[in-house]
Amino acid sequence: MPRLGPRMFREGLLNVFELLDPSVPPSPIPYLLISNEKLTEEETDSVKNALTAARNQGEALSERSTHNAQAWPNSNEGSSIWHRRQRKIDALNQFIQIHNARISPSPILQLPVEILQEIFMHVAAMLVTDELRNIGCGGQVRYYPRIPWAISWVCRLWRDVAIFTPFLWRALPTVNLSDSSWSRHARLRLLRELLRRSKGYTINVTLISDLGPHLGVSLHPAFNLLVEESHRWASLVMKFIQEHGQDFVRGIFSVERNFSSLRVVDLRCLLDKLDPDPINCNLLKVAPSLEYVTMKNISLRLASASSRLRELSWEGGTSPIQMDRCIRAVYSSSATLTDLCLSPKSSGNMLLRPLSLPNLRRLEFDSGKNTSHWFIDHIVVPSLCRLTLKSSFQDDDLCSMAYNLICQSNTSDIYELCISQPNVPTGLGALLSATPLLLYLKITLPHHDDILDLSTRQNGELTLVPFLRSCIFQAGLGRIPVEAITALQTLASTRFTSFIPMPFDHVLRGNIKHSFPDGVTIDFGWRSRSLLSSTQCALHGWPDSENSQSFKAENERLNSILSALRFADDEVPKLTLDRSQVDELDIILRGILDTKITSMGDIMVCRTLSHHL
């Protein structure tokens, strides 16, 4: 028999005294004090009786304690008795509090099962990033394994509700087709259990394939389990690097299966140099409910007279067959498309017949090193709100293309416009005059006269895009001309001090999701730190002050001392400083801390200093 320590012995005696002391009644439901299980009528009555007895005993003890305190005001014996009785009163109050909370109607325990299910599903859905909306444009479905398990651990009622709520178990873990550990029994058992608990509800499937060896289409146990449930797939996200990833795509779609619930498909081959052979399968035939499609360097047919496709993002290879399938997919879904992102890599010499996209809200077209005329000049988009045109072709004039597109489409609802090209854009004024509701502009840095036109006023009112809130200029690799810097300063000081509210009768369609900061922003891209600092100082008009000269000198001293140190990842310096160098560093840093900063320019002109600090 183990020996009891002094503390355990005292606690045991106190428990015995509490059981023998009638002032601390035993709990009628000790087995339910730490449970959320609903009490029976008999148990509730017994708790109410015990509470009544405890309240009566507490009141009697309080009266006796008051009487004894008055009878023996300065007696040690009276003080000892009062403290003992006070401890009993505290024990009774705790007894009353615990048991009263157990029989009081708890709001969470009174909720119907249907309301609990709605709460649980709402929490689970919050952890999925735009589950169906944004997958087609680069979003991801995140696996949230802890939510259903955490809910089921709270109490028996919540566990029963969670188990019988298939929505909580529909997000499956990502299956790595190159990971042989999926052949182990434990991981397969988890996948089988999730598939069983989500029975009757759609599921989200995510497959990846890295550089490791793969088991093959017919040998991968997890892959076979998921394919058997293809009729429940709501989304399929598949990313692979090696060519064998195509084998799994063929294994999914080349065999006749039921994909009646599939709404989202995201297939990406992450090797740009890989130009896989087209897969002989019409995706819209096997998945008639498909609405969101993203394809990168992989080709499946998307042509159907009854297409419901709403969002299409296609980054194609150099194969003419792939480009032909892409254009056919656009024609087939022209009546239903609302978002279209195309980044073809072919030569772009295709002859298109006129194409009308009546419901298209967002268009993004990146022609790469080819011209954009072959596509932009042949489409009509009367409902367009967001337009992005990118090109690396030197002769492309994207501003003129965008202006012609807007005019031939007879639309004036564009509120977001992005133009990216290697040369200086021309015709910006005409383009902006055709977009009076523009809010967000991102464009390659234009001529300084076009920048000044943005700040021109007549009779106190802006002549171009009066509602513009954000303007991002993408600078090239060279130095920004002085005239452009002056024009940018004028634009920032005269226009973006306040914003004109959008008129009530021009309500924009849909939700505006953007990452545009208010005001004027310069995107320098890949530039040297010194060129960045000098341009930033020129834009803000920061002079080379006495403080900045001092910081430059201290920066050179820091570089000379710290140049001997070499850091490796997660390692300490390989060389140490001697005492004199440490003292010199201390003097430099103390001098920097004691310097009184009068303007931001004092620091920005010597921006590299922050790297050492």
C-alpha cells in the first residue's frame, strides 16, 4: 500500500469531515457535475431538495456566526469558531453555485439540434477560403481536420450532432500521390471514416504529386477510394510536377464515371516546359454541373451546348491543339461566362469569328511575347467591369486596344483597369475618358503629360475619372525622368487629398475585391536598393540633410565592422568580434539612437541602414 504524504492525508481527513458534517450535504448527482447531459425529472427534484437544505443550513450558520461575533468580540476562541463556520458557509455557497448551475436552463443546451448544426457548419465554412468562388482564380480549399473532432469532444450531445452533420466531414486531407505512406492502414482508415461520415454530402478532393516516386494509378489505395466516390465530388484540385501526374488525370476522366456534383476543377502542371499531350475527354460532358475551371499546361476539352461554365482560367502550352481547345471552350460557354482569364503561349495567329460575351464581368488576357490583336479585336463584352491586359510584345499598344474594346462593346461600367506592357503606353487620355466610373487604375508608367491630365480640373471639377481612388504606376528598370516625378508629385498633392463619393445611381455590380491602396503608388519592381532610395526621396522631395549624411557615414562604419561576419541559416556567426569592435559598434548605435529625427527623409536617404539594425 503506498504511503500517504502529509498533504494527501490532510485532504483525506477534510473530505471525511465534510461527509460527516451535516452542514455540507453530499451531492445527489456527483456523476453529472462535469457533464452536459440533461437531467431527468427525478434527478432535478433531488438537486432542488438538496439546494433548499443547503440554503437553510447556510442561513442558520450565518446567524450563529453573527451572534457569536457579538458575544465574543475580542475572544480568540470566538474568532476560531467564526473562521470555521465561515469556511462551512463558503463550502455551502460553492455547493449551491455548482448545483444551481446544473439545473438552470443553459442557453446552449436549450438550442434545437438544427440550430446547432447550422452553427457548426458556419464555423467550418469560415475556415474554407472562398471554397467554390475563388478556386478557379487561384484560391485553395484548406483542410480543417480539427473542427469536427473538437466539436465532438465537448459533450455527448455535440458529438452526436457532429457525427450526423455530413458537412463537417466533407473536407478531406490532401492526398500526395507520390507518398507511399498512404498505403498504410491508419491513414486509409481515417480516409474511409471521413468518407463514411460525409455520406450523402459532397466532398472536396485535393491531389498533389511531387518529385518522389509514385505507385501508379491502379495501385494507389487512397486514389482508388476517392475515385469510387466520384459522384460526390464538389471540387477537384490537382497539382503535379512530373509527367506521371497526367496519368492520374487520365485515370480520373478517361474512364466513364459519374461526376454529377462536380462544380470546381483546378488542374495545374507546375512545369512550364512540359507540354503534355491533350487528354481525349470532354470535361463538360462528364461533369455537366461544372462552373469553375482552372487549367495550367494541361488540356481537356470543354465544349458543350448546355455549358454552365461561369469562370475559366486557362494557361496553355505551345501546342496548337491546346489553344484550339481553349478557344472552343470560350465559344461554347460564351453565354454563361462571368470571369475569363487567358494566358496563351501559342503564336496567336488564329482567325476568330466575332465573339460576344454578354455576361462577362472580368477579363484578364496575357498574350506573353505575342500580339493581343487576334483576340481583343474580335470580342464584345457589354457587361465588363474589370479589365486586365498584359503583354511582353514590343509593338502592342494596349491602351488603344482597351479603348477600342470598350467602344465596340458600348460599356461604361468599368471600375478596375490594369495595363501592363514593356513600352510607354500611349492614348491613356482617350481610354480614361471612356471609363468615367473608374475607381482603380494600375498601368505601366505613362508619359508625364498623361499623368498631369489626371489632375486637370475645369471649373473646379476633375475632367477625367472623377471617382478614382487608387492609381498604381509600374516603373520600368531605368531611372524615372524628372518630368514624370514632378507630374506624380502634382497628381498626389492635387487629387488624392480627398475622394469624391460615388453617385447613388451608379451602384457597381457584385462585390469589389481588390488590393489597391488609396492614393498614388509607384511599383518599382526589381530595382537596386540605391535606385529605390533615390527615387523615393525625389518623389517626396526629401533633401540630403545633415542627419542623412551622418547616417551614411555610420552605415559605412557598420559595413566595415560587420563585413567579416558570415551568417548561415539558423546558425551563429562563424567569426566573433573583438572587444574594440564591440565598443565601436556600441558607440555607433548609441549615436544613432541619440540622433533627433526631423523628417522621414533623414532615414529614407540611407535606407540600407535598417538592414543592419
